[in-house]
Amino acid sequence: GTRIIYDRKFLMECRNSPVAKTPPSDLPDIPGVTSPNVEEMKIENNHVQNCDEKVTTVEEEQFDMDI
């Protein structure tokens, strides 16, 4: 068979295409798979609000190391 190889520049340009941002017209509606689940949307919205509210004034160590 023939292998098609795409370079990074081409793929990065494709992600901005309107065709890449619209789902196929005959795609079935499956909650949580092809369309967002109502409960998942509530959790995501709550998570975004919690992340926005969280303000740290003291820098925390990213990793704890035992030497």
C-alpha cells in the first residue's frame, strides 16, 4: 500500500479549517459521546469557576523530593 505522510505545517493549517470544526451532518446524537452530556457540562462549568476563583499567593513546590 501507499503511505501518506503529512508534515506538521500542513496539519497545523488544517486545524483552523471550518470543515475541521463542524461535525458530519449524519452523525448520530449520542449524549456524552457525540454531544455533551448535561451532567458533564455542569461539572465542566463548575470546574472552570473553581479554577478561576482559586488564587494562590504563595508559590507551592511542584514536586516533593526526598533526598
